[in-house]
Amino acid sequence: MNLPKLNFPSFNFQLKENENLLFIFDRIRKKWIQLTPEEWVRQHVIWYLIEYKQCPESLIQVEYGFRVNQKLLRIDVAVFSSHIKPILLCECKSPSQSLTQKNLTQLGLYNLHYKSAFILLTNGFVHYCFYYNNGWSAVKEIPHYQQLLLFYQ
């Protein structure tokens, strides 16, 4: 698999190959995960949030599931406050996938359940981060964990 250079800093990921498949070690789930293009983006987001935005590893969930009308939905990455309230929800897409209004609407619908103040949509090249306060507003960069906490409701 050709791993593209994403719009994130470089990280020292643990990679291994097994039966012609590439795997990456997920530091949150503490296990090897098959490396897909979307997983490549997800792992960059996780490492970026921890290493650059000081989000505590213990307050990050990966593929965080919830049910709506008997349907299981999953958020790629969720960052929580110490009171276990989601403060950032992230949807990761493959680097080859363009980000669309449909993707943003999907993330917004997920957020109806959690009411997180921040959402992030990324394909590894383009990042859209929004803050909710009686309507959505774009923010220029992904906030630091302490900034996310300032908007905790």
C-alpha cells in the first residue's frame, strides 16, 4: 500500500506486515489494526490530538459506538472531558475521498446525540473544524485540549 504524506506532522507509527496485509498499532485500542486508507487518517488524527493538542489518551475513544433507532453508528474519534462528556467528535475519510456537505451533515447528525461543542471532518489533507454556539462556526485550527474544555457545557 502506498501511504500518502498527509497534512499532519510525521509520526513514528508501528507498522507490520502479515500475510500480505499491512497493520498499524493503535495506541488507544492497544492492538494491531489492518491499515486501510481511512485508518491511516484516523491514526494521524489520534497522534496529532495527543502529541500536539495535549488530549489525554485516556479520554479518547476510537470508533465510539452508539445506537439511534436500533441502528449502531460509530464516530471515528471522540475526545471527552474528565466528566465523560464528548467535547470533540471527528469523522475520518480516506485521503482519496473528497469531503462533502453529506459528510458534514452525517457528523452533525451524530452530534445531535452527543451535543459536542466541536466537530472535525478530515480526509488527512483537508480538515474542517467547527464550533457550535447557537449555530455552527468554522474555526481555523483544531483547538488544544484546554481550549476545548473552555467550551464544555
